[in-house]
Amino acid sequence: MRSIKNALDFGAAQLKNVCDRPRYEAQILLCHATKLSRVDLVVKEQTQVDTTRFESMIARRAKGEPIEYITGLASFYSREFICEKGALIPRPETEALIDRAIDLTKDFDAPIIAEIGAGSGAVAVTLAMLSPNIRVIASDISGAAIRVARKNIERFQVADRVKLIQTNLLDGVDDDFDALISNPPYVRADYPLPKPASFEPKAALIGGKKGTEILEAIIALRKPVLACECGYDQETTLREALKKNGYKMVEFYKDYAGLTRGFTAKQ
Ligand SMILES: C[S@@+](CC[C@H](N)C(=O)[O-])C[C@H]1O[C@@H](n2cnc3c(N)ncnc32)[C@H](O)[C@@H]1O
């Protein structure tokens, strides 16, 4: 048992070399462990609480495990998605891919969007949540990712409009869609990943020796309308692949840091 204040002091001290906002993360973990609200933490700071669960969460976080895997939740496009180790933690920069997909399909009354690499399902579910007219067919090669995506589809009750298929790229998927989108693995095999990424599935991050292999395989599918996330240093390679595969209208977009983060392309 500890007082709330003492628990937060302890947690923040344990996390001070692990993250940028140790006290804030300690608050999140304490709320999660005790089911208290953030307001409770302030108004009841002298109250004694059982901190067994909190301390074990702090110990995991102190070893570098991402907070999303500890709480089991990750925030994406203003919603909280179930987040488990079999699937990549959705990243804020991928929100730009959602905006591109919406823009590419804005002229369709009831667009069907295909996604390669559903992961947690955050992208597919978000698209379905943005309009009741959107349908998504999302593939993933990983059974573990498919299981997490299925949980998010249930959580947000979009099973009637988001279909999942465990397959390589689009193998076995009908061509009956209006746009193909993907945030595939695009990190090169010898890239030194930061510590938190070592807790994520390698197959969700590593795109091959160069990093662009899966992106190039997606481009080679020659689907008429395409939007993908990519690495900041992959524009030249991907422009070449897009040209070779007949794409004429190609636009690369940047992230908030001003770095190349993805592209849209039409045949
Ligand atoms: C970077 S994660 C993206 C997950 C999610 N869409 C997101 O943006 O958070 C890439 C996903 O692609 C999947 N993947 C890797 N190779 C694949 C392939 N050949 N075919 C289908 N999915 C693949 C991985 O299992 C992983 O879930």
C-alpha cells in the first residue's frame, strides 16, 4: 500500500530515464491499475491504495516496454484501440494515411477501400468510423495481428463493413475496390531500432534488406489508386518503382517534422 502521492513520486522516479513525461505516464498507469480517475489522483492524494499491480506495470515500463502494451490501449485518430503485442502500436503519423484515403475516395458514394497490413485494425476501423458508407477489406499476413484487428472491429461494432483476410498482400482478395492503401513494414533490416520497437513484431516493421521490398511489391500490383506510408529516405526508389509500374499522378506527402512520410499515386 502507498498513498497516491507517494505512488506517483515512486513511479515518476522509476521512469525518469525512460520517457519524456515520467509523472504523466505514472499517472496513466496508476489510473489503469487502480481504476481511479485523473481527478481522483489529485483530490485523494493522501488516500492509501494497493499498488501491487501499479508497481509491476512501472517495472515493465522501466524496462522500456511501450506504455500501450502495458495498458492494452493505444490512441489513434482520437479513438482508443485495443493494443496487444501481436500487432504494431498505431503511430500518429499514420493518421495522414487516413486523410489521403478519404480524399482519394471522396467522389464515390459508397467507397470500398482495400488495406494491406491491417495490424491492430486501427486504420481500417477508423475509415469505417468516419463514414457509414465506407467499406474496408483489410489483409494481414500475421494471424496474431488479425486477432487484434478482430477485437477492434468488435469494439467499434464495424464488423458489417470491415472484412479481414489473413493472406500475403492481396492474394485471394477480389479486385472490387476503389482504392488500395497500406502502411506496410518499411524499415531496412539493419536499421538500429529504438528500444520500445524491440517489443513490437519484427515482421510489422522490417520491410526487407533495403526496407522498400514490400512497398515495391504493393506498387507492382498496379492497382489504379494507391496510397502508402513510407520511410523518409525512400522517395527516389519508390518514384522509380511507381514510374516503372505505370503510375502517372504521383504525390509524396510529408509528416509534421517536414520529412517524406508517404505517397498517393494513380494509374
Ligand atoms: C507497419 S504495420 C501496420 C499496421 C497498421 N495498419 C497500422 O498502420 O498501425 C504492417 C503490417 O503489415 C503486415 N504485413 C507484413 N507483410 C505483409 C504481407 N506480405 N502481406 C500482408 N500483410 C503484411 C504485418 O503483419 C503488420 O501487421
